[in-house]
Amino acid sequence: SQKTHLNKHMISHTGQKPYACELCGQRFSQKASFNRHMGLHTGHKPFACELCGQKFSQKANLNSHTRVHTGQKPFPCELCGKKFSLKSTLNSHMKVHTGQKPFACELCGYRCTQKASLNTHMRVHTGEKPFACELCKQRFSQKTHINDHLRIHTGEQLFACEICGKRFTRRTILNTHVRVHTGEQLFVCELCGKGFNRKSHLKDHMRIHTGLKPFACELCGQ
């Protein structure tokens, strides 16, 4: 009835939250919100995606998930125009523009915009490598690293040079290759000023100054 709707509406002004969760103590102003919350504890997920079968405890979460399939991105960034499928992803993106980095590593002070990025960074300190290659058992700390590694086994070369067409398994290798065409020399010798397009070439060059000769003949020792 209209009287019931009015009573529910008045709670938004009074701040009254009569529905309390006995498991975690969180309180709610409406019974429907309370019921949705209880699904988190019970594991009840009545909302299923018709395309992939994934289930959700709330209709709103299903609606957000559906955009993965439709490609719909209703949340645009007002500063750069980039669009996102989730409001939370847009909020994280905005920190790129504001420079805000609220998540800090307690061990080294590294700061980042997202909690997930901090969790990934912490593996540098813990040595944790949760991603294992099923083919050679090599382990990696990041999902992107194992994806790059798998191309060694598959031979897949996703990254192509726009200048000569040569293809590579990793973007980092492509970036290094492009310097052959551009002549860009990022690595400069601090002693003589000579520049190189690869760090390995700079290391080789430094032996001229240090006199280091790491490779010896097994027959005569020279």
C-alpha cells in the first residue's frame, strides 16, 4: 500500500536500520537489502548468467557481469573519454589523473592506485609465485608473466613491428626491437657517453673501461 511505501521512505530520513545480520552485525533499513546481504553468508546465488552460467547473489552484480558479454561500457571518464563497464573500475581509473595512490607497501614504501596492484607487488617481498606453467613447471608471480611465458611453448607471436613486420612473443621484446629502427639509445655509458639501444650492449661495453674478461679459454686460460 501507499502507507507502507511511505513508512519505508521515512526510514531514509530517520536513519533507522531495524534489520540486523546476526552473523556479522551489519544493519539495514530495508528487508530486501537485508535479504540480499544474507546471500553473502549462505552462498545462495539465485541470479544466473544466461550466456556463461556464472551465478550471483544480487541482480545488480549479474547486470554488471552481463556487460562482459555485451561489451557495454556506460561509465566514461570525463577527462580522457575512456569508457568502463563498471563504476568501480572508473573510480580506480580516475586515480591515474589525480595522482592519488592510497595503497602503500609497508616494507619499501611503494605506492599504487589499486589494492590488487599492492597485493601483486607484495610477492616481490614474499617470493610467492602462485602461477605455474603446466608444461615446464616454471612458476611466476604475475598472471601476465605466465601468459607471456606460455607463448614460448605455443610459438604464438602477437606483437608485430609496424615498420618491418617482424613478430615477437612479448611486447617488451618488440619495444627493444623498434629501437633498431628509431635509433633511440636509452642506455648511456656514464664514463664516455656512448649510447646503446639495449642494456646488455651497455654491459658488454663497460668491460672496456673495467678490463673485466669473464670468458676464458679452457685450453690455455687466455
